[in-house]
Amino acid sequence: MTVMNKIDLYKKINHLIHKAGFDVRRFPEGGQRRLLKYLQTNDTNDCFDIGANTGQFALLLRSAGFKGNIFSFEPQTKAFENLERFAAADPKWKAYNIGLGNVDEKSIINLSKNSVSSSILDINKILTDTEPETEYISREEITILRLDSFLKEMNFSKKIFLKIDAQGYESKILEGLGDCFEAVYALQIELSCIPLYEGEKLFDEMKDFIESKGFFVSSLESGFADALTGRLLQAEAIFLRDVVKTRIY
């Protein structure tokens, strides 16, 4: 089959898939490919997966080709049980039943119906109105550590790829890095465009803070949106450290 015939065939297949309401995209997508290339180029082989839930992100990262160590943190007991089972099958994946923040302490997490929207912060009505499964149904006591406390206890001194999905608590986690922020070379983080949780910092303030630490935006992807109005509520951002004389493309 010639190249032109192959292209014509792919177009026909995509046309049929689109008619069914689906889309086919290259995996991983552009932002993730740039991230993986950057991690490889800069010898960043350790991912700290904060807000791991049941391990969805770590599994996706593995399927995209990441072969380094993964340290997953999830404070919810039920979600952690599933996370721990997945991690047990991977010798380079460790799971910790703790949350991360800006203070070493005991705290209370609000548990949502869908589990993934659980947060230490109170939820705003706009979120539950948009997605009823985010409603809180119970509470649980959890342990919170500062990330710099954890890193120093581990005597960890390598470069870090940091992923944070903490439902409005992202700024507290970054505060808890302290002087260990210099160890972070890549950051994937969920940013809110409007307040979905009480007291959370929003997109512009978070972006400015992260860039002030020596990072640039590598990728921005649409995240959670209001299906009725089309309003974007959250975005997924990838920031990379601005390393001099490092070509990542």
C-alpha cells in the first residue's frame, strides 16, 4: 500500500469514528511527549504523584513510557487500598497513605461521592451544581506532612517530577516544599479558573508563583468544564524548569 493510500484509509477510518462521536489522537499527546523527553534529557527519573487516588495517573504515566520511580501519596483509606494493590505489582512504585501540605499535622478530609473530588477544603456550590458526584458524603481523619519534611526524612537528593492533583490544596503543597523547590524540574498541576473550593488560589496567581520559581509553561490542556455553559473550570498545566542550554525538542 502506498503512503497516499494509507493516508486515504486513515481519513476514512477517522471519518467513521467521528460520526460515532469519538476522536482518535496520538498517545501520548504533545504536552506529555515534551514532558517525557524533558525528563529523559535532564535525568529526572523520580515522579512524586500527589493526590494519587487509586493510581490512575501513575498507570497512565507507565503506559506513556515512563520507566523511573513513582512515589504516590493518597490520604483516603479506601482509595489507598486500590492504589496499594497496583503499586505492589510494580517494584519501582511505592504508595504512601498520607496527604501533603504546608504543616505536619493531623487533619480532616471531606470525602466526595466520586472519591476524586475529595478535599481538605470546603466545596463551593458551583462545583456540586455542575457535577453532583462531587458532593461530600463523609469525613475522615488523615495525616498531613510537608513535602520537604518527607524528602529530608528520606534523605532524597535527586531531581523530581512533581504531579499535584489535590482539589484546591495545590498551593499548600507547594508551600510545603520550602527550600526543596529547587529539586523540582517538572511540575504537572491542576489549576482552577474560578473558586471550586473555599480558599484555593486560582490560575493566574498559581501560574505567576510557579514561573517565579524558574519554570515556563510547556503545556495547557482543558480540564473540567461546565457542560451546560461551556465554561472552563479547571485546566491541566505542565511546567518545566528553565534549564540553560538544554534542548528538549
